[in-house]
Amino acid sequence: MQSEPETVCNVAISFDRCKITSVTCSCGNKDIFYCAHVVALSLYRIRKPDQVKLHLPISETLFQMNRDQLQKFVQYLITVHHTEVLPTAQELADEILSQNSEINQVHGAPDPTAGASTDDENCWHLDEEQVQEQVKLFLSQGGYHGSGKQLNLLFAKVREMLKMRDSNGARMLTLITEQFMADPRLLLWRQQGTAMTDKYRQLWDELGALWMCIVLNPHCKLEQKASWLKQLRKWNSVDVCPWEDGNHGNELPNLTNALPQGANANQENMGQCKSLEYQHMPAHKFLEEGESYLTLAVEVALIGLGQQRIMPDGLYAQEKVCRNEEQLISKLQEIELDDTLVKIFRKQAVFLLEAGQYSGLGEVIHRESVPMHTFAKYLFTSLLPHDAELAYKTALRAMRLLVLESTAPSGDMSRPHHIVSVVPNRYPRWFTLSHIESQQCELASTMLTAAKGDVRRLETVLESIQKNIHSSSHIFKLAQDAFKIATLMDSLPDITLLKVSLELGLQ
């Protein structure tokens, strides 16, 4: 700024294998990120490397000097900076002249200009104290002054570091986590038995997600993983450490603003997504021909969505299960399916139907397994134009909602001769059940719409609805849907669909 007086700052930057390993600046500005003067000097060094004279390490230069030159060098250095270095110079001179001094027990002398050994670990400079101070400050502001936004920017910085394989990512996240664990409100919330605010729960969720990225990093060493595991267990053992499900026993669920209901929820969100263009980038290291990072990403997403998993206990964790699933599906919906991706969809659908206990679409699942309605609806609509038989098979398998069955089998299912006993229904605490039932209804409605004109499939879908849907209001809604689909203005009434509507209405 022209109105501000020009100031001159002394900046020193140390490099090691293309990384800035330490910085100092006389401006005194303290921040997580480098000050403007360090950035300016770095850019100058990058853009005009010829303007910055390259010197040999100072130890090499001193080695080339004779005794007179060395004495002249030291005396001139002391003369120029006598007020700053004279006490240190005298102290070092005394130690060197003393045969029993510690300095004479060490071979050679340090050289800050020589750089590190090739075996030494090298990483970008990170001001750890400033990271801790800023996180502590943001947490103390309690959501005011955009502190939540600032914390999310720090999380984004950690993600950027991980993407660049910068070892500071784990260091920075460790510092952030330590400050979160030291937040005095954790103890207050625990003592009062009050719920953590949703804003802070989301920040804790992001912490957990970033730690997953770190411990699953295939490039880190086993000793690093062991160290992180020890640290995570230490934090987990602290009394005030929040539970993943958000419940501490005396928390009451608040379902007022739980989850979006009905068919328009995503829009048996999308409007806010930016339109992104996904392309196949070849993955040369993988064996199978035609694979790309996109095909691998889609396949991993389908595997994850189809995994059988037990519904967690707490309200917040149950909401998170639904929210995470819908977010992942909305990402997949941004991708235009080509022949290569359709093959992956077919392969995964068949695999999930036959995969046994690890699949949420397997023939036998746990009674409290997270339902697959939302995922199956996405699979159904994606597969329908390409393989209708597989699409219906997948959606019909996903229609079940065992948690509402009046009885459930128990015993060793792997032994056919074992007598299976029937136990009374133990109704679990599924806080998101109304949302789950609405998703089940949406899946059924989607199948009814697609099956118009196909008598066999309509009868199969009707049987599935009568068997699996237990809510009278949802059965009535499906009766209305069937009637609307059957009597569309642009075609003759579908008699089979009208019969379906009547049967459901009577039920």
C-alpha cells in the first residue's frame, strides 16, 4: 500500500530436496502459513534462480582457506556483528582452547549450509506452536466470527497435504486433534449430560474421516501406523472423548430436523451439486485392460455401499449412516454411465447378490443390518436400461426390512440339522425408522412405475410389497401411486396396475 511506509525484512529459507524445511523472518508475523515476505523470496528464487548466487557449503569454503585467511574471516565476521556474536565467539574460543571441553569431544563441526543427509527425513516447515494456538483460538470462539469456517479451512489444508504426500499432514492433524481433545466444553457437556451441537459433531466427523485417510495410506511405513494406532487408542481412552454415535446414555433424540423425507430429497441434494465432468484416466500399474481411476473409484463406491453393516445405536450415528450413503450416491449420479461402467455395475450387482454374509444384498442378513433401499433404487434405475432382469432381482432382494418382522430365527444357520428356535421380537432403537420406511416405499414405487405393462413383474412387485412393507400409510401411498401410473392421460388404463392398486388399497 502506498500509504504505508516501506519496511525491509530479513528472510532466511532453508531448502532440502525441493522442500522448504525452515523459515525465519524479521517481520514477526505469526501464522500457520508463511508470511508474505517468505512467499515473496520463494517466488523470487523460483522465477530468477540465476539472480541468487549458489555457494558451496561454508565448511568447504573454510577448508580451502589457510590460517591467515581463517583468522581474517573470523575477525571480520566479529567486527561486522560484534554486538551480536562477540559473547558467543569468546565462549566458543574458550571451549576450543580447553582440552577437556565437550566441544572437543565431538569430531568435526556443524554446518547449517550443508543440508541434511540423504537418509534423513525431510519435510516442509510447519510452525507447530501456531497450529495449536490458532485451533485453540477458533474453538474458544464457540462458532462465532466464522471460527467453524476457519477450522474447515485447516481440515482442507490437511487434505491438500495428504494429496501431496506431505508428511506434515499427519503432524498437523495430530496437533489439531490434541486441541480438540483439550476443549474444556467436552467436560462441561459430559457433566451436564447435554448433547454436543451438530456443528461440532460435524467437525469431529471430519477429524475421524481424515484419520481414516491417514491410517489407510498405502505409502506409510508400518512403524508409523503402529505409532498412530497407539495415539488413537490413547485419545479414545480419555473420558471426555466423544462417542461416535453422539450418545452418552442420557442424551434424548431430537427428531424435529432429522432427515429429508420423500422422493424429492435426493433431487422404491442433487440440485446443489456442481456439474462436474468425470473422465477415464488410465491406471498403468493395474493389470486388467481398460481399467482407469474412474472405473476403480466407481467399483470401490459400489462395494462400500453394498457392504452389510449393523445399524449403530445412537441417533446421530444413524442419521450419519443415511447421510453418508446419500452423499456417495449423489456423487455417483454425477457420472454418465458408459459401457465400461455398466459392466462394473452388472459385475457388482451379481457379486452382491451372491456374496453371502459380507453383502447387504446377500440371501441371509442380520436382523439389524442397515437396509439397502436407497442403494438398490440407484442400482435399479442404473441397470434397468441395460439388464432389466438383474435390476429387478437386486431391487426385490433389497425390499426386506427384517427389523420389523414379528419373529426372527436364531441358532446356527450353517448347520441344516440344527433346530432353529423362534425368539420374541426385540424392537431396537432405530431413530431413523420413518425415513427408512419412506425409502423402502420409494423403491417399491420406482419398481411399480417401471413394471407398467408387464403382468409378471407387477405381480412379483405386489407380492414383495405385501410381504415386506408393514406401514399402512405407505401401503396406501403405493395404492395411490399404482392408480396414478395406471391411469396416465396419454395411454389406456393398465388393468393389472389397477388390480394392484385395488389389492393394496384393500390391504
